[in-house]
Amino acid sequence: MIDERSRKKLILQHSQLMNAADIDGLLGLYAEEVSFEDPVGADQRSGRDALRAHFEEFATAGIKETIGAPVAGQDGRHVLAPVSAVMDYLPKGPKFVQRGWLEAPESPEGKRITWNYVLMLRAGKGGAITELKALWGRSDIAVTD
Amino acid sequence: MADEATLKFLAMEYARRMNAGDVEAVLELFSDDIVFEDPVGAPPLIGKEALRGHIAWSIECKVHETPGRPVVSMDGKSVAVPTTVTVYAPTKLTFQIIGIIELGDDGLVHHARAFWGITDTKVGDGPELTGVAHFMAVTQNLATMVQAKGSPSPT
């Protein structure tokens, strides 16, 4: 069990490393056994390699997260925060379109994706992240200029 | 599975009914087998009668909820909303929470989780306390709230 302030630091650091496209740093926050669901209700995946590939796509798209005030669970495990984010339409956009999550723009040139989600991390006993969940639906994501 | 607008409306409707102080109207949103975790980490309340006591108590503590922007899950089952919750009695306490509710096929809430920690709680309107002083103030005031449970309304 790690205390509330440590978990809040953890989620803020997660966002900073994502914005810095520091994938090694990001993976360094995670345990050996990881699972992730992004978005919740669509894909449950596991393993550090899959997670690395997932983060690399966001980094390629130049994602910038703006994280709100985190809250901590009294279970000694969870920390959550509301996030708004923006990234280039490519490379994730066409995959989102294929899944029916987003309307395809006429031209992907210069387009960006904006969205809102709640990020939920679960930390293990030693403080490393064992699970990531991001809650967002079709109405939480949009293509913008 | 509900559409996303319905899920988001439901989250707002819960706050509206809590603020209106209407226990029965709040309970109408929940299934008989509701599992209600508030806060996550404490033993859950199970069933509508257990929940009735909790909602009535919150309303007696003059609860007011100000929801932020809701987001949903891709399967149309869950909605999450960051919310500022203030109780005004017996003492003023403000909680920053993230609530997540899950709907069943009947359109009722079957599982509700309120995530908030001791560090997400503020006592009164005075200067922000930190460290041990904050922890002590919060836990004492939460204990006062619990002691007020079942006793006559403080007003």
C-alpha cells in the first residue's frame, strides 16, 4: 500500500512523462505484470510490450495531456484524474475511425484529435503501476483543426 | 447498454436529485441489488435499503454536489464524473471525488464507486491544513458526521 500523496505524484508524473514522450520513463513506473484498458469497454490488453506500443503511438502523435486534480482511493491502490488531451490525427485517427469511434475528416492533413477522459491507475504493493484504465466514449472525442 | 447522452444525463440527474434533497427520487435511479462504495476502500453498502440510510444521512448533512464534465465508457455501461461534494452539517466538509456508476440493461445503477481520499477532503472555510494536522481534522470531522447519523437533525 502506498499513501495518497505518493499515488497522486505518480499520476502527475505519468502525465509529465507522456507529454515528454519519455516512453522508457513511463514504462519505468509500471510493474512487470501490467494490464490496460484504453478505452474502458473496448480493449483489455496486457503486457509491457503491448503497453509500450500503445504509448509509442501517442508519443508519435505528439500527445499533450492537461491533467486535473487527482483523487486517491482509500483502498491504498487507486488514483484517478480527469484529463483533457490533444494530439495529431495521425497515426491513431484512422484506427479510431475503423472502430466507429470517430468520424473521418475529409483530409487528415493538419487535423488533431481532442478528447476528455478519466485516467485511473492502480498501484501494486511496491508502488509500481499494475493497471491503467482510461474512460472515454464517442462523445468524449472529436477531430479539430 | 445506454447511449452516451443518457449516461451523462443520469450522472447529472443524480446530483440534481441529491441537491433537491429527495431521497425517494435518488433511490429510483438504483437497482435493488446496488453495490455502493463511498469511499472506495470502505466496506460497500449492498442493497437499496442500506443505500436509503446512506442517502438520507447525506441529505440530513445538507449535501450539495457540483458535478464537472462527465465521460463514459465505450461499452455504454459506465459514466465517470469529477464532482465537488460539500456537506454543511454538522460541520462543513468539502470532498473532491471522482464518481463512477455502472448501469445494467434495465437502465438502473447496479454499481457505484466514489473515489476520494483523506487528502481530497477540506475542513470548513479556514486556511488549508497540511500533514498530520489536516489528517486529524478530517478524521475528527468524519467521526462527528458518523456520530450525527441517526440522531435528530442538527438544524
